[in-house]
Amino acid sequence: MNYYAHSIKGQSKDRWQPLHAHLAETAALAGDFAEVFDNAIWANLFGLLHDLGKYSTLFQQRLAGSPIRVDHSLAGALEAIRLLGKHNVHQAIAKLAAHIISGHHTGLADGLPSDDPGTTLAQRLTNPLIPDYSAWASQITLPEPPRLPDLPRPETCEDMAFSLFFWAHMLFSCLVDADFLNTEAFLQPDKAALRNAYPRLETLRPALNSHLTDMTKNSRPGEVNARRAEVLEACKRAALLEPGIFSLTVPTGGGKTLSSLAFALDHACRCKLRRIIYVIPYTSIIEQTAEVFRNVFGPGLAHTVLEHHSNVAEPEAASPEDADSADSMRSLAFENWDAPIVVTTAVQFFESLFAARSSRCRKVHNIAGSVVILDEAQTLPLPLLRPCLAAIKELVSTYRVSFVLCTATQPELGIKPWNRNGLENVREIVPDVESLFTSLERVDIEFVGTMEIEDLSERLVRNERVLCIVNTRKQARELCESLLKKRAGGLYHLSTRMCPAHRRAVLARVKALLKDPACPPVRIISTSLIEAGVDIDFPVVYRAMAGQESIAQAAGRSNREGLLDRGKCCVFDLPHTARGEQSRRQSACDAVVRAGLPLLSPAATKLYFDDLYALQGEDALDGKKILRRVAKTAKDGLFPFRSVAKDFCFIEHDEVPVIVPYGDAAEADLEALRTGRTDRGLYRRLQQWIVTLPPRLSGVLLAAGSIQPVGFAGLYYELVNLDLYSGIRGGVGGEAELGLNPADPTFREAEGLIV
């Protein structure tokens, strides 16, 4: 009997994909993926085993059109346990193999029974209700698995348990990506032919070097640009060093974005690493950073830069055959990061490393053999700090990754009593950080005490060019409303209640106005989204009290180019505003102020993070006990993959995406979504029209009829009461446009009520 892996509707069986070919090709591809971290034999074995369940008469009937459902993933898991047991491989490895193979469609399951019956590996292995698949033995020859030494007891070795957990994720990623790619090559050869068309990293170096040379020639003479040149030179020297962990500690405005890219490109080429992954903390600046890189490489190489956002929902595919359903967004979910340069968010990067769903894990193996730039490293969430550091150490020690911790406020991430997972052997790229900070100090910081919104607005009215940054969207709106009552001109608002396209329009307008010394007043009221990666320069900045890193970022928006003798940053308190992690960061900053240290100095940064992390304690730095849970049953190879993935979450609240029809382009994309004319490009474009809301607020708006579901599977909502959005006309970036106001969901402008 002939056995097949995939059928083609309406085609005879001689056009179907033979099962033995799919297994062999998937195994070879998975082995190629794992070669970079010396695990090709294991990946190859899992590729051969993964679809053994398709060697059943029932599954072949399903390919021919029968509606019967067949579990074809568990067979390979059972054979893996038998094979590895036969060769005396440790049972933990055998069970991990079963985790990987049985989950290659449905995702990595929890190992032990839970509150969700029938979904754990232990339950599936004891109730293998699968049809006879014994025909595989006559067609597939399995290689002998590599021998491993006896593993230490995981209950006394948390690091070893985490290494196994991470190893499983990497090999699972290799298997899933290979399975999808081989299926795609058979079912959609035209699409498959478009892959792997990227140039090598060496091809990008001349474009970057040329761009940097032009920047140097065209820059104004002065201390700031001289120091930026020194930072760039230090990065190029450090790129010659061996792979490992680096830090790049540069004051805000010191040119670290392009300097770190220069390091990464030179270092990758020298050490034969495969790609550069630039990890950014804020979705609001990912497009901007990617655009900077595209401008560097020019039109001919712009396609080498891939953006991967984190704020678009990714539904799970049932199988690789579903990867391109025309009415779904699954093609976005299957992004596998095979581009030379990836720009993504910290949420996407770290949550993928701990994910369980096959769609989200698919990209993970392509992190191996890379240079990872972690921008604003101090923003890692405190409750997940130890698991994040454990992942960084594992990537560096086992998977040939070089990490660069890039920030103006370098956190204390070494081994401490409160952080057993601290990083070791971190090499600072800048030779004299203290001198660099001293020479680029160009802003005076003044603490002006506690004040109410009205007092603050009085101060802002007296400044014609001023940026004020507050901690919450509510504060930003209230401050704008207070200034409007005072008839303050030139008022601009920035917060995540505005869609990204609207924020870009406002910033473009403000930047144009600031270039004219005789322009009208410009007053920006913003949340913290303006602090990272936004190149904007004000003589005076006001900043609500926050963590030291936030105040440093705010100060970096004053006298950014060093054209004034001194800039000014006024730090104030708004009463009763700090909560949770923000409150703890503010308390640590208070300790620095009490110590009398210059707030932006490296000494102040060290004291701040020492105080912040010590205040938290070791347990709080792994708030969900992820490392302890991973180690608990590691000796049996039964890991809590799915529950860890659920708990490893940078953003605790699931936000609901609401699409705002901001201008004609947004309306055209909405119409495509309404009518099902979807593609990868559409879901990329939609991100610029989205405002996210917590479920409570979105539920109120839905009940009031102000938003309604739109598009595939109810993942998105459309704003239909346009009176709730100030600045809806799009593309202008006018004064006092506040974006979406969900406070009164039934609000209507008077003009709209006239019949």
C-alpha cells in the first residue's frame, strides 16, 4: 500500500506527497536548522518520527475525503520513548522527545495532569487511542540516537532543568518550522520559491559604512557629534571580540542605535553569525527603528529588514496545510524570522522563547547563531527578570548568540544574593563610561515638588516650547483639558489612546514647527511613549516622578543636539499616581535623590538598580515561580510547557484591538477586512490604525454600540461612533487632538444629531 502525507483536492494520488518523502525531507531540514547549535542528529530523528501516525489506514482515508478525525502525532511520541528506552537514554530526554513530537501541531502540552483533563502528555501517553500505524517499520529506518550522560537530579539543579526546558523549545521550533516549510513546498511551490532570497549579512556592510561616513561628513562640529563618533569607533573595535554578552552604556542622544547596528553587523560577519535581531521595548517605535535601518540600506536592500510586532493576535493553525487560508491572518503567525535583520518587540522576543503554541515557537530556532541587541535593557519587567536572564544565559552559552545590553541606564544584572540567575562576564563596549556621561551632560535636573494638575498647567503656559511627560493617559488628557481652558496655544497630545498613524502625524507636524525658530508656541503633553527612540529636542522638559531610567529618557529630549548652553528638566510629583512596579521604581529613584548623586550619572544608576532589585528580592524577580516549576518534575521529563507559556506574560491584561478609520487609507483597509480580502500586508497595515483597550472598556463600548466586531474570528473591533475620537480626519496632526475617549461611550457631537 502507498502512504501519503498530504493530498491535493481534485488531483489523482500520483500528485499527492508520499509520506516517506515528507518524513525524510522534514528530517533533513530540521537537522539543517539544528546544525547551528550542534543538535542536527536529534532534530533529524524527531523529523522522521513526527508523522508516523499517518501510516494508518484511517488517516489515508481521511486524506481521500473521509470526515473521520485521526490523532497522527502521538504515534511518533510512543516510538520515540521505545527507541530511546531501548538505547538507555535518560527517561527525561525520552519524555521531552514525546513532548516535542506529540505537540508539533497542537503545541507543547503540560506534562502532568491539570485542571484541563485530557490535554497533558501524561494523560495522552496512558490513553493512546490511535489506529494501527505499524506499516511505518517497513518504510522508515531510524538512526541510533546520540548517547547522553546521566543527568543530575533536577531538584538540586535548577539550571540543568531550565537547560532541558530550553533545549526542548529549540528542537520543537526546528521540527515545526521544517514541517511547515516542507508542506508549503509541496502544496504551494510558488510561495516556497520566494523564500531564502535574502542576501548575506556581508552584503549589507558597505551600505552601512557608506551611510555612517556620510553622516560624519554632514554632521555639525561639536562635543556631541565628536562623542558619537567615539561611541561608533568603540563599537567597531568591540566587534572583533569573541561572542558573548556585551553592554553598550551610552547617554540618551549618544547615537547608540546606529552604533549598535554597526557593532552587530561587523561582529556577525567576523564570527559567522546568521542574523541581527533588534529587540525594542515599545511597539510605538518599532516602525520608526525599522525605517531608520531601511534608509541606511537603501531601496535595493530595504527588504532585508523585517518588522515583527507583538500587538496582533495570532490564532493557532490546525496544521501546516491551513497556513495560507485566504480568510485568516495565519500567514502572519507563521513568520519564522529568516530575514537577515529582524526588528521586534521585547514582548514578541521573550514570550516566544517561553511559548507553547507551534505558530509562535516556529521562529525560535532562528534566534540561534544571531546577534541580539536588547535596547533599553532596564525595561525588563521585574516579575520576569530572572527567567529572562536565564534565557539570555542559555542562548549565549549553548546557542551561539551574542547579546548586547544597550541603554543609557545600565541595570545591575550580575549575580547577586537576590538574583542567582545574574549575568557573568559582561563586557562593556565603551572604554570610559564615566567620561562619556560627563562630556555629554547638557541638561540641568531640578526637582520642583508635588503639584496638582492646575498648578502644572500654569507652569507650562509660561513656556512657549515645552514637553511635559506624565505617567498615565488619564493625566495627559486632564492636563490637556486644563491647558485648553487657559487658551494655551500650540498644544499637542500624545498617548496610546491615539492610533500610531495619528501619533506619527502629530510628531511630524511638531518636528516641522520646531525647525523654525520663529514658529508659534509648541507644547506637547505626552505619556512615556515619547521617551524612547523619538528624536525630538526641547529647551525645557517636565517629567512626572518615575524610575531613574524614565527621568533619564525624558532629560534626553532636552538640548538633545547640544545647541544650548544647558537644557532644563523639571521633575514633579502628581499626588496618588504611582502603583505596582511603577511605585517600586519611583521609590528606588527617591533613594538616589536622597543620596545626593547626580541623577544621570553611572553611580546613580548603579545605586538605583541595586536598591530596586534588592527591594524586590529573589522571589519577586520570578513572580510566577517559573524557574522553580520548571525544575519540579524535570527528572521525569514532564515539563509545564503550556502553563508556563500562559504565565510568562509581559503585559498582564489582554488588550482588545479597535481599528480607527483614521483617514482614507484606514477606511480602505477596513473595507478589505470587512469583505474578507485579507493578506499578510493587510494585517501589517492595520497596526497603524489600532488603539487597544482593556476588556472592561471595550465591553462598555460594545454594549453602547460604539464599536462592533469586524474581520476574521472576531479578533478586531471597528470604531463606529467616530465622535469618540478627536482628530479622526487623519494625516494632519493638528492641535489638541486627544484621540479616543472611552469615558462616555454614548457621546455624540451635536452636529451628528441633526436630521
